[in-house]
Amino acid sequence: MTKQNLIHYIYGIADNALILGQRLSELCGHGPTLETDIALTNIALDLLGQTRSYYQYISNLTTDGSTEDDVAFLRKERQYRNVLLVEQPNTDFAYIIVRQYFYDVFHYMLLQELQLSKDVNLTAIADKSIKEVGYHQQFSGDWVKRLGDGTSESHDKTQQAVNDLWVFTEELFHLSNEDKIVVDSGHGINPKSFKDQYFNKISTLLEDATIKVPESKYFQKGGKDGIHSEHMGYILAEMQYMQRTYPDMKW
Amino acid sequence: MKKNWPLWEVFVRSKNGLEHRHFGSLHAPDAEMAIKNARDVYTRRKEGVSIWVVESKYIKASNPDNNAEMFDPADDKAYRHPTFYDLPDDVEHM
Amino acid sequence: MSTNEIKNLEEIFEAKIARDEKIEPKDWMPEKYRKTHIRQISQHAHSEIVGMLPEGNWITRAPSLRRKVALLAKVQDEAGHGLYLYSACETLGISREELYEQLHSGKAKYSSIFNYPTLTWADIGAIGWLVDGAAIINQVPLCNTSFGPYARAMVRVCKEESFHQRQGYEIMMTLCNGTQEQKDMAQDALNRWWWPSLMMFGPTDEESTHTAQSMKWKLKRKTNDELRQQFIDQTVPQADILGLKIPDDNLKYNNDTGHYDFGEIDWSEFWQVVKGHGKCNKERLNARKNAWENGKWVREAAMAYADKQHQRKTKQTG
């Protein structure tokens, strides 16, 4: 395993936290109640904090002096390795919650495994993050139940969100060839080991929430290989605005 | 349907060994959410280790109009306090 | 109650406040006290949540991860402060929904400063430095105000807000130590935010209608003009450290008074914005209305779920 392989692998985790954190930060001030605003912002802050830990590690691994911000803001779209799920827009509160839940459950299982990695830096980040993510999945799970089993309007909106976002779940378990090298070396982890568990868990909760689990076997992927949805360009245009407009300045 | 989230009172224990103290209130649809919201609203700077919530409508309060009858009679019961009793200064450990 | 009885109660009430005793929600209070407090506390709460918007505007574009989390945490705090203040207001017998309604219908006011646009990153620095700076000056005395729930909310708010101004000043500092372009950006932000910040203290004492009564109830400890002067006196040296110029040619230290003299405030602009004709009045209000209206089905869903759960439980045990 080369250092480059490892960096590539870490992007595959860290970029999810960045892009989901970015999506959630769009919402601050626009949620259904002050209480939910504050809660979702906490989740965004957790994710961005995790992003920083990963990027700081990457910055230590590189020899070209890249900082966490260079890593966050100066890559091209194709170099971001987040999954398509997290870049999906904040269509409505049902999408926001379902997107969160689909990601949180995966994220938690991933961190459980990552705690066993050979890489002490990654285990340290996982140890810290897993508590945060444990809370995220409770929060989003609670909300899926409330929206799914709430009113008929909320049920329909939730079903719609589940149907639309379901196609992005499979990609969570995708590994690139480089990822496989890192997994084989014992530094990375193979998410396939908990794939069944993942689908069992979310299906059980969806049923609990009176939501039908989609039967579709057609899935979308590409984000992990840097081939994103059309949304990604806009996310980056906004996120990188300052860095691109005023290159090489300190803020 | 027009039904708003009820108001809850939040009590937080800052650390073990201390009592729960009233921190404020918030709105939530049910107890589970009230605890979560309280966690996010009132303990985001690590202010607590335990949270109680109770729907505000269940709190029964004494009526301040009756404060005279309620609380003033305790005013002149100085014998409930240690300073009421005269002891020589050289008596120790008491 | 007879007029005499009420008068008697009012005297006892005023004496209590004069002795620095707190008024608690269930205590008897004159109707005017209740109304004034609902108005002021809710206006304060509205300002917090409308105030989230101009800054929230820059969270997704913050230039570094460190700045992004700091700004996000700050805007989140403002949501928290709005929440504390609405809660304090609710103890006076009005619901948050009613208060929102007053905001959305335009009946209730909020601080006009938030009707100005945030155009560059430096505006985030300027807001933290100037707007939060002015807010702190307004708020610190309120920690001792006569109405207990308001005073307690303000203690919490002031404690949490201590990082907000530093956050803003640090942004300005970084810009002023940066490239010429960054310095210009900082100066431009100061130019645009200076005068509106001075207006945050409200009309001059001669024009202000509420001051005397508010002083008595400890809603105010100093007059608008005194607070404004305090703000100017403490901010000018801070601008000097940054190497920025306050956009006021008449600003000059007065050796006799020990204060800065300053130029005429454009009150016609102040009243224009207060009356709803600032650059962003419509956007701000619409953003709040949309958030509330779009969230309706979410709030209803959660209540419906809670009802169902309750019924299920009663069935089980019953």
C-alpha cells in the first residue's frame, strides 16, 4: 500500500462528511422549528469537525505542504470521492431526514469497523466520531418514524424521499481498486462485511415507520470514482468561491 | 389540524453530585424529542450529564398572591437555626 | 379590582423593582409592564432569528473550515438565543406561534441592522465586531433587568455571546494583516456597517418615546445616546489597531469630555429601514415565513405521531 492509496481511501470517508456537512449548513435558519435548526446544525458541526480531523491527517501524509483547507477547497470535482447520496439537495425535510438516516446508519457501522483499523490515526478519529454518529442515527431514525408514521401528507413525502434516495444506498458499499489495496493492508475496512446488516436495519426501521422498502434493484453510483451528479458542481462553486476568487490568501 | 408543539421545562444536572436545576424551556412534540432537543439546545457547551424534561402544563405552582400566608410564617421561627442558641465560645465541635 | 386597589398594587410593584427585587411570571404586574415586556423581549427574540439570515448567507462560502465551523456555531447560538428569549416571553402568557405571527405579519419589529445585505466575507467580520459589539453593550445591563425570566435568559445569552465578537474581530484582523485586496475588503465592510451599527442604539434621547418608563423597570440602565457614545468610545481604538478608518470625517477625540465627538447620523435612512424599505426587509421576512410555512407539515407530523403513540400506550395499559 502506498501513501497515495491511503490518502485516496481517506478521501472516500472524509469527503462524505464534508459534503453532507455543507448540505446541512445550507439549512441553518430555515428549518421547521428553532429546535430542529439547532439539532441539525449540531450534526453539521460534528461532520465538519470529523472532516477536519481526516484532512489534517491527509495534510500530514502529504509532502507538498497542503493544508486541511487546500484539501477541502482546492480540489477539482473529479477528485472528490463522496458518494452521490450526500450531495443530493435539501428538497424538503423528508429528503433531509431520509438522506441523513441512510448515511448515519452506514456511517456508524463503518466507524465500528474502522475502530479496528491498523492505522492508529484512523482508529483515533473513529473512536471520537462514533459517539457523535451514534447520536445522529438516533436523531434521524426518530424523525423517520415521526414523518413516516405521522400524517398522510408526511407519510407520502417520506415515501417519496425513500424511493428517490434508495438508488444511492448501494454505492455506500462500493470500493475502488485503490480502496481494495488499503482494505487488504488492514488499514481500511471492507464495508461489504456489514452490508446485509445495514439493509436489515434500515428496512426494519422503514417498516416501523410504515414506509414501504423499495424493491428496485437499479442503483446509481459514481461519486466514489469522482463522477458526481450535476449537483456537485454547484456545491463546489459555492464552497470554493472564496478560494477561487482570491487565490493564495489567508482568511 | 392546527396543533402546536407543547412547551417543556428542562432540568439539567451539571455533574454528578449536583441536583438537576431548571435550565429553561423549549418546544417538542413528545418526551423523547424534548430530551433530544434539550441536549442540543442546553448542553451544547457540555453543561450537563443528565436531563429531565416535563411538559410545562404538568407543573403545579404555588400562587404568589398567597405568599404572605405561605412563606411569612417561617420568618419568626429563629429557633430552627443554630444561631438561636447561646453557647460559650470555648465549647468546640458544635 | 377598584382603581384604588390597582393603584396600591402598582405602588407595591414599583417599590419592589426599586428595591432590585425581581418580578416573576405569576406575580401581579401592571398590564403595561406585561405588554412592554412582551414587545421588547419578542423584538429581541425576532432580532436573534432574523439575525441568523445575513450571516447564514455566508456559512456555505466560508473561506476555511475553521471559519466555517465558527460561523456555523455562532449562527446556531443565535437560534438558541432566540429560543431562550421566546421562552422568556412565553412566561407572560403568549405562545411562540403568536409571536411568530406578529413577526410574519409585520406587526412586530426586529433590529433593522439585519435588513442590510452581507456582500463580502469581510461583512461577516464586521458584523461580529460591530453588530455583536453593539448588541453586547445593549444586552449586558439587561442581565439585571427586573423581569426574572428575561434577566436569566440574558445571563445565558451574554455568556455564550462572548466568543461572537472575538470571532468577528479576528476575521477583520486577518484581513487587515493580509493583502491590499483584503484590507480594502475590510475597509469597505466597515464603511457600510459603521453607521447602521450606530443606529442600533435607537433614536436619540429626545426622540425616544420609551426611555423613561424603561429606565424605571430596568429594561434600560443607560439612555440610547449614552450607550451609543460608549460604543463609539470603545470601538474607535479597536479600528485603530486594525489600521482601518472610521467613515466619519467629524469623528474626533474631545479632550474636555473624554469622549469622541462624531458626525450626524442619517435618521431618514434609519426610519426608512424601520418602516420596511431597507435593502433586505422583504427577503428576511420571506425567509422566515417560508421556513415556518414549509415546516408546517413537519410539525404536524410529529404531533400526529405523538398522539398515535399516546393512544397505543393507553390501549396497552388500559
